[in-house]
Amino acid sequence: MQYEIIYADPPWKYGSKGPRSGKFAALDYSSMTIGDLCKMDIKSITAKDCALHMWVTGSFIEDAMVVGNSWSFKFVRIDKVWNKKKVSGKPHAACGPWGMSDCEFILLFVKGSMCNKQKGKRNQYVGTDENYTGKHSEKPLLFRNQIDERYQDGLNKLEMFARYPAKGWDVFGNEAPNSIEIPTK
């Protein structure tokens, strides 16, 4: 299958780049190095025209550019900013060596022409205050739903590094049932 929409939340390997319960330690899930992510043959499963929406934290923006490029995509912009909130309304932040971080980003990459495959929802805001889900690295469904609303119906969609199935989406991930296979280069 050739996908026109990819929504990816790569399992970035933090090492000394990120905190875990106030310490630098292993995450709750398997992570991948930048080299391993780049070896994924995403080009072989994407259509000529394709949009990639990739989650990233601030410390991995440069690495995300490398990964997106290796997958044959061109960076367009920071498309969404998730201002993570606790149920109390206060910021949900992780403390790292350079201070607190309470935002995550969706970067938009494209190959070919995708603007003409959008429908009327071009006026979505970039910044969104949304409650933290409570499970490490889990993202609010709101963001995938916004991608669904943004593009024409009938496009082939893939959620990479998914945990759960989603109607209208194929999934890839070691926690997702019925995961597709992605070859390596």
C-alpha cells in the first residue's frame, strides 16, 4: 500500500537527552536510535504525494529533520504545539538539564504536492492547550482527529509507532494489533 498521510510518534532514544522520573534512565517502551529510524524504508510505502506529521520534543528537532530527510520528505513547518496541561490546568512539564519543558511539537513534512488534498480545515490553530493523557508519550486523540479533518476522504493513512488501532488508519508499532511491516534499507 502507498500512503498519502503518515502520523508518526517516533520512540526517540533519549539517553542523556531526557529525564525519567527526575532521573536519566530507560523509558517505559522500546526506543530507537536516529540511525535505526533512518534505516526504515518509508519511501517504499509512501505515495508520490504524501504528508508526514511527526511528533518531536524540543531536544530532538534537529534529529527529526535528519529522519524526515532520510525518509524523502521536505520540512515545511512546526504544524502543531501541544501545551501539556495537568487536570488542574497547570503545565505538565519535564525537568531536564536546561530547565522545564512543557510542550511537544508536530512537525509537518511533505513530498510532492499535498496542499491540494486538504479540505476546508486550513484555519486550525498551531498552539493547543490539552490535558496530559497520564501515560508516558501517549498523545491526545485530538491531534490525529485534526489530521483526519484536514485532508480529503479516501486517502491512505498510516499511524507509525501506534499503540491502538484507529478507524480509517493502518497502524505500525510493536504495541499495535494488526501492525503492518515496514522494510529497512
